[in-house]
Amino acid sequence: MTTSPSPVFITAMGMISAAGQGHEKTFSALARSKSLFSPLSLFQAGPDGPLPVAEISGLMQDAEVSRTHQLARMAADEAMARWNGPVNAIVLGSTTGGMGATEIALRKGSVNPADYAHHGVGTLATDLARRYNCTGPVITVSTACASGAAAIAIAAWMVRHHMAGHVLAGGVDALCQLTFFGFRSLKIIDPKGARPLDTDRQGMTLGESAAMLVLSHVPKSESDVEILGAGLSCDAFHPSAPHPKGEGALSAMIAALTEAGLSPWEVDYINLHGTGTVDNDQAEAVAVNTLFNHDPPPVSSTKGMTGHPLGASGALEAAFSAMVIQRGMIPANTGLVTVDPKLSLSPTTTPVFTPVNTVLSNALGFGGNNVALVMGKRKRRFDPSAAAPNPPSSLPPLIVTQYACISGKGHTDETLSALTDHIVCEGCLADTVIRQRLAPAAHRRLKRLPAIVLALSDAIYQADTQIHAPGCISMGTGWGCLSETHDFLSRLWETDYRFPSPTDFIGSVHNAPAGQAALYLGATGGNITTTGGDYSFEQALLSASLMARTSPAPILVMGADEAHAALSPLFDPSVAGSDALSDGGGAILLTPGGSADGIGIALAAYHAGHMPDAISSLVDRVGGPDAVNPSFGAVLVNIPGGFRSMASTQMKEFLSRTGFSGTMMDIRQLVGEFATATAIAAVAAVHWVKNDICPACEGGGAPHSLDGKGILILGLGAFVTAITVRPPRA
């Protein structure tokens, strides 16, 4: 197996924003350095009137997919046409998915689930996977304004560590009422348009955009830019405000430069996050001055031109950074009139044409999420013999330190006891029971999903107070914070757009629960939230495995979802077909290590379920047909209700190929229908392997010994996945 890291090249790009569609229009706009703001026209702006936005004209309002999906397709089509080849995986960042279409349907009072088919943030990436026949892993990252940059970081690590040879990665977000009125309620939208770093700045200007990059282990041309390093961190300071000393941003920049093997003095230009808010610009300036000892290279923010396209911003600015290197032009800090002297920065005021070898690009978001990317010119000739192997390699397992779960039956002990005896745990645990072990101050203002996540986080450390706090958090959630989203929009419309709740808006982002966990635990490492419907936990485990390659610190991997009586049946087809609402989640604290260090958990397979060889490939990835019975004493199967027919065929093929004769458990028949049910299955599997227990099966049969074997967790349906949980090996 190839173990040396692979280089990562940006071999194609596609983009659309208020600056235009495509490379040439975008570069021309950068060279002109003009603000591209106009009054909002996409939807009504409420009684206070429209504010300037960076809106894209010419999109179809009655299209078959949402505005966000249209933007993603347009940028991806350009990138894929330039690449002119297949990709092995897709990693996409976004904050709101098809929220614009959802708002229209909710406002009409529609109860037809078909009207919400494109609501899920994860549907953006799966739509592109179908469009380009990508059958490998599909990951959606939703870490607020850092989403696009985080997606590129994860994609780069997939290539670097030989999980994929070619990955389509990027970010996309479109204007919608949730974000427009949400940021307006926080009073951080500048009525005169964004003026990053200006002494009179009053906030951001919202924009919309999509930017897609093809990352490859082989270059396509001499001008291909290389992604040299990526760094992730979390402030663990406040749900929405940055750390005033920029500690998280500084940590991310240091991590990115460390992976790149560069010193700060080798950076030629910094593309700042630079939103134009007072606090964000100040915190980022402190971080930059600390890193560069008050003598940074040229800096600028491009958001005075494009506005702030939220989850797309980090990807769009990564594309800008690549163009800066390729074309030798440092963009101006558009909108700047008088630089704020308190920032101690001297941003470029006009475009500067000069050779640029290395760029550092920052993306900072709600929840304290920070991502820094380092890009540069190729410094060596490429050796084709160093290419990533095909088929791709697997990442090593992570070692389990502690675990916890919540189901309709109760907390960890109650849930695992019931599952061991094959007792149904579906339903929704009372809110008071979820919170009963938390200090009131910790959860006072939290709604259901963040309360579940905080209870899981607390349980991990109450079980063993001697274990170290996690450095990183990787959380999967199929649908995010439904209560906050519902309550924000309901109040917005009930008050005729006058009094939306800023608290609900801050809590509505998918990464809010993981951010709360970081605050509670003091976790300042990478903080990732993945959202891919029924495969969200698998995406979180994969992301954690990649982060583990950059840091030896413990990683808390979680999966959780909340049931919402009004929204869950509309958004989730599996819930729509269920008799009862269920929710909960699971958490596992993991560390890098070897197979002898403890129980190991690994995502062994993750690919499209419609392929003719989907199951045979999965079986091969877990050791082959002859290895399943000797290796695993039980198979836990996660079958989403919306895919039962498809999954039944897949399950029959698995049994036919492997002849598996051990215990089988249909996990959703026990814990109920919710997207991250696999997280509870993973916790149960770890518990049973630890205690050498094979659970009771349906129809009788008492729990018995696993005889030292592991447990296999299968995910079936639109994607097929395999998680292995194995005992320590000498």
C-alpha cells in the first residue's frame, strides 16, 4: 500500500457569483474591483425595506430544483467540462441547501413532501453525484460560513491520503429569507454595502455563489495550483461571535502552514475572510498580526465585491486564490475608503499585478469554525509513479475510548440494555429526561437537538472523568436544528417580518449543536458537521478519520437528529412512512492508534447503492466473502424506511455472497426512523464487542458470546456503507 502523502492539484474550476459566471468574467470583475450590490429583489424585504445584496440575475424561478441547486449545477458543469473526466468522490459545503424553495412551500402551507424534496443540504451533493455518475463517497459539510473551505480541506485530505484520485469539491449558497432576516435581526448587515476593514464599516452584505474545484493527485497542466495545506480549528468561545484575540483563526492558519511545510514568511498574499463586521475583522486582524509579527504580506478581502455568500465563500475565495497565483494579480479590498487604524493592517486598495507563489486563504464561521487553506505554485516536477493507487486505500481504524447514546427508551444504560434483549427503543425521550444530568446553566436556552448533543457530550465525560477532552469534533445530522428553523420562520411570518428571533437564527445552523459541544468541552480542534440524510453519521466518521491523520488528539464523533412533528414528515421520506416519531443519537470518543490498542472502528465501504457491483464491492472491502463469518458475530443493518424495497434486494445479495449465519438486527425496527440511527448502532456494537455479547435476535434466542468476533454495521439504500467494529488484536 502506498503510504507517502500524495500531492493535491486544482485541475479545474467553475464559479458563479454576482461577479459573473466563469473564469473570465470573474477575473475581469476582480480586476475592475467594483462593488456588485443592488437592492434585494428576490423576495419581499419586510417593512424596513430592502438592503443591498449581491444577487445573481437570470436564474429560473420555476425550475425543477431550488435556486441553490441551480447554482451548484452551473459551477460544477463548468468545472467538470474543464476536467473532462470522472471523479471518485464529491465533497460539498453549504449552510441552507434548498431553503429558498422550502420557504415558498411552507408559506403556502403545503403538506406535500414532494415540495420539499430538495430541502436537505445533503441533496446538493447527491444531485451532482447523479449528474456526473459519481459512485464513490458523497459528503456534505455544513459548518456555517466555513463550509466551502472545510469541504475543500476534507477533499484534499481524501486525495492526499489515497482515498480518492479525483474529487469534486466546493461550496454553494443562495439568498433566502432565513439568512437575510436572520443576519438582519443580528444588526450586522451594512445598509451602505459591505466595507471590509473600513473604519466606518457596519457589517456584511449577503451574497450568493457557487464555486467548484476538481482536486486530483495528478496535474493536468503546468499552471495547476497545488493545495499545500489545510488547517481546521474551533474558537470554543461563543455561538456566533469570534474569539476577540483571534485564537481560533490563528490556530487554523498555523495548522495549514504546518501541513504545507512553510513558514509565514513564505506567504505572498492573504485572502482574508473579511466580512465587514466590526468584531470579525478585528479578530482576524489580531490573528494575522500575531502570526506575522505585525508585518504581514499583502492582504485584502473580496467580500466588498461579491458580498458574503456564506457557505460558498471559502470555496469561491479558494478559486480566487488559485487565479491570483495563475494570473499574478492581488485583488483590491473593494469598498474600502479609510482603513480602520485599530486593525494595524494595510490592505491593497487597487489590484496589484505581481508574481504570487503562495496564498493563505481564511474562512471563519458561526460556532467558532475556522478553516485556513494554503495554495501555491508547483515546486517540483510531477512523478507519475507517485500517483494514488486504484482502487483507493482505506484509512486505519480509530480506537474507542468511551461511548454514549440516547433513544426513546432512555440514556446509554437503558438503551443498550433494551437493545441487547431486542426490545424496541423507538419514540422520543422526554425533554426533561434528556436534560436531567446537565447543569441548568448549560442548557437553559437550548432547544431539542443541541440538548441531545450536549447530553451525549456530558455522558462521555461523566462516564470517565480521567479521559482527555477531545481536540476535534465530527458530528453528523440528517436534518439539523428543526425546532430553531421552524420557530424562526414562524415568528418571522407571524409578525409580518418585523420580529424574527436572533437567538433562533443563531441556533438554526446545522453546526450549532457541535459548536455547543465544543464550548461545553473546550474542544478547540477541527469542528465538522456533516449532513447527508441517512448517511450523515458515516460521513462524520469518514471526516474524523481524515482529521485524525493531521492530529493525535482525541476526536468526538457523533450522530444525532431531532423529531419535529411539523417538519420531519415533510423533509424525511422515511419518517413520512413511519407510524411514530423517533429521535436520539450516539457519540463515540476516538483516538488514533493501532489494532492492539483497543476496540477499533472504521468506515470500510461507502459508495452508491445503484451500482450492479455495489454489494460485491462492499463485501470485498470488509475482507471478502470468506472473511465475513469468521470476523463478525453479528450484523446490524440500517435500512431507511424510504428505501426498504431497494435495501431488501441488497440484503439478499449480501447474504447470498457471504452465507452469513450469525445474528442479524434491523436497527431501525428497534430505535425508530431517524437519519442518524446508525450512530446508536455504532455505540451498541462497541458496547457488545467490549463485553463479548452477541445480542438477542428477533423471534427469540438469548444474548450469547461473540466468541471474540467483531460486529459489522451495514447501511443500505441509496448508498451502501460498512462500518467495522473489531476487538483488539495482539
